[in-house]
Amino acid sequence: MARKDRLFSLIQIIRDGNLYRACDLAAHVGVSLRTLYRDMDTLAASGVPIRGERGVGYQITAAYTLPALNLTKTELEALHLGLAAVGESDDTELANAAKALSSRIDGVLPEDRAAASGWSFATYPFADAARGFQYMPKLRQSIRARQKMQISFRGDVYKLRPLALDYWGRLWTLAAWSETASEFVTLRIDQIDSVGAMPAAFVDEPGKTLVDYLSWNKARNSKITSN
């Protein structure tokens, strides 16, 4: 399993908030404990909200708390530039959030830095996360409108019922019911090749809803700790 795929698999396991032993996680993805520890350190360094320690276990937390940061002038300019780009997005909610965040950052900057502000999406291990950003407006709209979608993903084509978007430390994923495969799928947004809305909408059906997806994911993860 490629390292990027392994890291993604680890996120999918711990995303339910439960505590998982390192040995169980290592066994599931087929690596040594030493490699597993490095993987978890990498995810934490990449912004995934992981709590845990070696010898005890790991779990993901829902809240995102940013510690105090000391930014260089170049880093601050990169942050401003990224927010400015998102602020021009067709997705009104994300654009407004970017502008609000920009204002909050300006509010805490020293006067000399704030006056120079003109107002980044990803670092290793998901350096291509920004690639999927272009699809976010369509995906969010389809989820709200319950619009079926046809998505090309890593060379395969899926007809999907999009259910939810999740953000895990610079990595966006789409939870969906696949009408092509007749099962739930979780797709990395940065690995999508194309998206298109289908003319048909959908209504909730037993076994195909977001609640069912969450139950499915929980049951899948429970097999890891029971083995």
C-alpha cells in the first residue's frame, strides 16, 4: 500500500473518535509499530487533530485548536494570498469564511504587519489537496440539493448520491452511496478527475443515508479492534 493511501486509510479508521491501539492500527494497514508511530506523527504534523501516545492509543478529536504561531513575512504573505484566492470562490459560504478569517488575522497582527497586508492549502503528505478545490462548489451544492452525480475517480466512473464532505487536516473527503457499486464509498477530493451533476435527484432510502454511512463506518472500524 502506498504511503499516501495508508495515511488516508488511518484517517478513515480513527475518524469516529474512538481510541485505537497502535498495534491494531499497525496490523490493519500492514506495517510495523515503528512505521505506524511515524505515520501518526506525520498526520499530526499535517494538521489532523490526533490525540494519543505510543503504548496507549490514538483517537481523532472534533475540535480544531490552533496554537500560537510565529510566521515569517513570506509565510504571512502566502496565507493572505491563499485566503484571497478562496475569497474569490464561487462557493459563497467558503468565500465568506475566508474573508472573515482574513479580518480576524488582520485584527491580531502588529500594526506594521497589518498595514502591509494585501490580502495554501497543503503540505506533505497530501501536497495535492488543492487540486480538488475546483470541485468543492459543485459537490457542496449537490449535497444540499440531493442531486445525483457522476464522478470520475482514479480512472473509474461512479454514479453517486453525495452525502457529506469532511475535512481532515488539509485533506477533504466525500462520503457517498455508490449506485454503481451498491455500497458506501469515501473518496479523496484531490484524486477526483471530473464531476458532473446528473438530471435525477434522490430521496433518503433505508440503508443509503448519511446516518447509515456513519453506522457502516463504525461497524467497519469495530472489526479492527475485535481481531
